[in-house]
Amino acid sequence: MIKKIKNLLNLENPEIWQLYLKWDKGDCSEVGLCEILLRQLINKHKDENGINSDTDYDEIKLRY
């Protein structure tokens, strides 16, 4: 499962790369990768929708 999630990450993005470097590879490693992927998807959504972006995403609290 971890390999599948890592393949979805855009590690060329500096923000995602930094989060990946801080990623805890311990017991909850899949959860950490999912949080990074969620951050990437939220950023993509905001980029694509600009000022019309849904502000509900701003309320999501991630560890990063």
C-alpha cells in the first residue's frame, strides 16, 4: 500500500518533497503518506479553482 501512495505523490513539488522528508516511517507511516497526499490534492484543487475554491478545505487540520 505504501508503494501505491508514494507513486501518487508529486515529489518534484518542493512543498510535498519537504513533507515527504519529514514523513515518519514508523507505525503510522501509511497515515502520514495519506496526509501528504491529501495536502497535495487540496493544493491542486485550490490552484485549479482559484478564488472560487471551497474554503471548507481550510478547516482540515493536518499534522503538517
